[in-house]
Amino acid sequence: KIIYVLYYKLFDRAYYKNGLPYIHKEIEKQLPNLSEIRIGGGKKLNKKWLERDIVYSLHRYGINFTEYFVHKYYLLNVVGREQVNNLRLQYGFCELVNEPGLRELFDNKGLTYEKFKSFYKRELITIKSYDDFNQFENFLQQYSSFIYKPLTGVCGRGIKIYRDIHEDYKVLFDDFLKYGPFVIEELIDQGDGMAVLHPESINTLRLATFKIKDEVVIYGAAVRMGTGSSIVDNAGSGGIYCHVNCDYGFIDTNARDYLCNTYVYHPDTGVRFIGFDIPQWEEAKQLVKEMAKTVNGATVISWDLAYSKKGWCMVEANDVGEPNLIQGNGEYHKQLLLELIDKYFVE
């Protein structure tokens, strides 16, 4: 490992040097929660050991800094590390089997809505310029409460909920548009079965699918939820997540965040995670299989669903998604995806 890291230190010096501040920043965030961890010989984790192991893991396994801590690479041996699917691999898998243009479709919330409108079960409009003001005004006259999202935002950044607004429509429109194109959509009236986890946020179900001809395999599932007063459930924006058993639809791990914290109970509502049943699980699976068949060439997709008073509905989709969320409880997906890809090309 020392020789491996030394190679990059000597022969790719600029890359190595520029990456160190990011590694140090991540270590500083994570280390306070790892004080009880012991490695070989009973030693405590320390910054020097972590720095070397992170650089090694980045180049040897393609694991990024966040993934290193999410999957507890500091505790995994070579066999364990080889089993983990990571973001770099996921991008490669998607480029291999997904049709070109899918990423553009799913990155644009407006285009996604137009393609999957029947699965949303609510109204959404896209605003790109001042020419769209009349559409904006008509929407607000019908819905005084709504959710605002940047058109191509990720990780829940920039999302805001507005309730019973009484502002001048033109002032609000100008304020939104100065940050670029956006969408506004009718609020989801969350069903009690998922609201019980954290009523302040829309708690979403992530289902990852692999489509081979007309067969859709759900190979991973997770639940994401917010904490505190946050309205977003994204782990990258302070949310927490749990792994879901794909066969029976119950949470089978404690919740985690991206700072190595583990939660047996939700910190706000006190709901115990392990054993929590996802409402109407079979309906959720059926819905996502129907969505996966809607677009040709959508082979590997991660779908986000919300449980509303109208049943399960689509929130968004990603052609890559975050492999972190759906791998847990000792279940890793690298080998499974390789087997599915082999089957995809054979059939």
C-alpha cells in the first residue's frame, strides 16, 4: 500500500497534492465519530493511516472520499472492498447499457415530468424565461402552496416549499428566475404510512432497476428521510437513510448519515427503523416496473417514489443514482450488476 501511494505521490504529483486538502477535510468531519474504531493490532484510527488508505482506495478501487467512510473501508479486507459498487463503477455500467440521452432526460426535471406525467399524479410546470410568466401566474392562482426546485439541481439543493403565499406574483417570479430556470410543482400530500417517519419531509423510497428486454429486476432499495425541520431527505443535504429488504419490503438496517452516525430510532419522531414495513410494497414495485418499461434503453435506473394520499407516485429518476444508498446490511452490488450485464448482452 505504501509503494502504491508513493507511486502517485512521485509520478502524479499535482493530482496527489491537489487532492490532499479534500481528503483532510473529509477526515476532519468523520474522525470524531470514529474514536472507538480499532484497526490492526488494536490501534486507533489516525489521520496519517486514513490519508494513506483513502489515497490507496481511490486509485485501487475507484472509491471516493465519502464512499470510503459510508462503506467503512477502514474495516474491510481486500475481499470485502472488491464487492462494493461505487459511483465510478455505476457511471461505467450506465454508459455501457443505457441509451445515450437518458442522462439529459433525467437531469432535466421538466423533461422527466413530460415523459412520466401519468406517474406523478400531480401538476408540475417548467419556467425558463420571462415569456413563461403567464403560465407561472395561472399555476399560482390554482395552487397557493407549492414546491420550488432548480430545473437541474441535485441532492435537494435549492429546494423550497411555499405555503399559502400572498406575495406579488411578479416579484416572486423575478426572484426565482434570477437563479436560473426552475420548476414548481403541486405539493405531495404524504400518506400516514410514510409521514410517521418524519412528517416535515417527503420521505422517499429509492428503487434501483435493471431491465433486460421485458423483465425488470429490482436489485436495490432504500428509504430516505429528513431530520429536524429539513424538508429534504437527501443524505448529501443532511438527511438519513436505511436499506430496505427487496423481497419483503421492510427496513432491515438502522439509519445512517454521511458522517458515520447510526440511528436506531429516528432522532425526531422516535420511530424504530429495523422492522418498519413500507406501505403497499407490492404496489410500489409494480409502479416502478411500469415506469422502467416506459423508456426504451432505460436499462439501469434509480427511481424515487413518494407515498401520497393517492398512493405511490413518482418524484424523480436518475440514470446513475447513489449506489451508497441501496447497499447495506452486508449487501453489495458489484458482482450482481456484473452478472446482470452478462445476461443483458447474452439475451
